[in-house]
Amino acid sequence: MSKSSVSGVQNKVVIVTGCSSGIGLATARLFLDRQALVFGIDVGAIPQKLADEHNTFTFHRANLTNSGAVDEAVSQCHQQYGRVDVLVNCAGVSDGWSSADSIHEDEWERVMAINLTVPIRLMKAVLPFMKDQKGGAIVNVASKAGVSGAAAGIAYTASKHGLVGATKNVAWRFHQDGIRCNGVLPGGVATDIASSVQMDHFDPAGFNAFFPIVQMHVSKDSEGTPVPVIGVDDVARGIAFLASDESKMINGALIPIDNAWSTI
Ligand SMILES: NC(=O)c1ccc[n+]([C@@H]2O[C@H](COP(=O)([O-])OP(=O)(O)OC[C@H]3O[C@@H](n4cnc5c(N)ncnc54)[C@H](O)[C@@H]3O)[C@@H](O)[C@H]2O)c1
């Protein structure tokens, strides 16, 4: 059996949101390396190296929170390839550690919009195609904060708990249509996500309450600065497994990728 046939994603049409950076970029690259056709979406710049190296990569630039942006992106993907086999909901932002006593309305709306509303809109947009095809796989990138109250601020925590619930709901509702919906729960990963924190909504008291928990699963450099031990490729491999035929009876699962942080 060849290496590529073991991966179980070759020739699949895969939508990856947040493909310009971090986990989404690593995921897009891994799918391309495994001979999938990737339709990447991001509000940021095109990942030029991916585009240069893979003619099986299409980039669609969009702010997915804009009205109509999700439907337009999915319809462009379907027009181009005639099907959608996999959706990876990866685009997301961090909150500024605000708590129930400090959360600002704008911060709540911003985080919920991209972390929860957009993934649900994307699932709604791809499901008719997956139903017609009698198959498909959705992988939602949630977080340890999707199952813990002690890993982030209230907006991020609520958005990721919401995404966990949506994942299970979609899995059960469509399991007889050959459609699977799973999620990953990464621990801290070294990416650009800190740049999405809006510092005018940063809550130091919230940060101080949660940071000791985060520190329990990171390493430290020689100066004592926390360094994540989980890499973007570690998360990408988990996503690719859940999207592939290798996991065909795994449906509604939320897999921690956090080197045992989930055990506490
Ligand atoms: N980095 C971590 O420690 C960590 C841990 C657990 C879960 N996650 C989750 O992983 C996912 C990816 O995050 P990352 O760490 O790779 O961060 P990142 O900032 O490196 O990448 C996120 C990408 O999403 C894109 N994006 C943000 N808002 C968008 C919008 N409105 N429309 C389109 N694209 C948009 C950004 O431009 C960026 O390219 C997120 O859902 C995040 O919550 C990250």
C-alpha cells in the first residue's frame, strides 16, 4: 500500500479556514502534501509559499464574519471542484482574558462571531453538498477552553464550549447521511494567535487567574518564559486523521491534543 493511500485524504476537496497562519497553515500544507485539493480561506494575506509550491491550492481572501462571505466562499469552492468532501473550521481569535465582571459587548460579539457563528454558518453551507454526495467530514478546531472553565477568558471559553456542543449536535443529526463531525481540543500552541488579542479589552485580573493553569502544560526557556510544547504540525496531523477515511467510525469525538493537559 503506498504512503499516500494510507493517509486517506487524496483527491478530497478540503476547505480550510484560517489557512494563512498557525494551525490552519500547517493543516493546509499537510493536506496538500497528502494529495488533497485545498480551498483555503483567510482574511489575511495569501500563504505565498503554499500557492507557489502546489497548483492544487486555491486561496480565497475573505473576512468570514462579513454578511454573505461564508456562502460566497463555499459556492466558489463548489463551482471550482464540483464537491466539498472536508471542512476544517480553524479560523479563530483569542479574547483578552475578560471575565463575567469585565467583558465588553464588542469583545463578546467579535469573539463569538468568528469562533462560533462562522463555523456554524460554514457547516450550514457545506451540508447540502455533503448530503447530496452522501458523505463528508467536518473537523472543528475547538480548544482545551472548550471543555475547561480555567483556560481562557469568558468569551473564548463560551465560544469554544459552543463549538464543542455544535460538533456533537451535527454529528448525531447527520450520522445517517454518511457525514461525520469531530473536533480537536489543542492545548497551547506557538502561533500568531496572541496578535488577535485586542489590548483595550485585556483584563489583567482574568489573565492572572487563568495563566497558572496554562503554565501547567508548557515548557520554559532558560529565562523562565513559557514555551508551548505542542507544535502546529501535531494539531494538523490530528485534524487530518479525523478528516480521513482512517477514522470513518469516529463521529462526534473531541480529541485533546495537549500532551495530557486534559487529564487535569
Ligand atoms: N494557538 C493556540 O494555543 C490554540 C490553542 C487551542 C485552540 N486554538 C485554535 O486554533 C485555531 C487557529 O488558531 P492559531 O493558533 O493558528 O492562530 P493564528 O492567529 O496563527 O491563525 C488564525 C487565522 O485565522 C484567521 N482569521 C481570523 N479571523 C478571521 C476572519 N474573520 N475571517 C477569516 N479568517 C480569519 C487569521 O487571519 C489567521 O490567519 C483557532 O480557532 C484557535 O482558537 C489555538
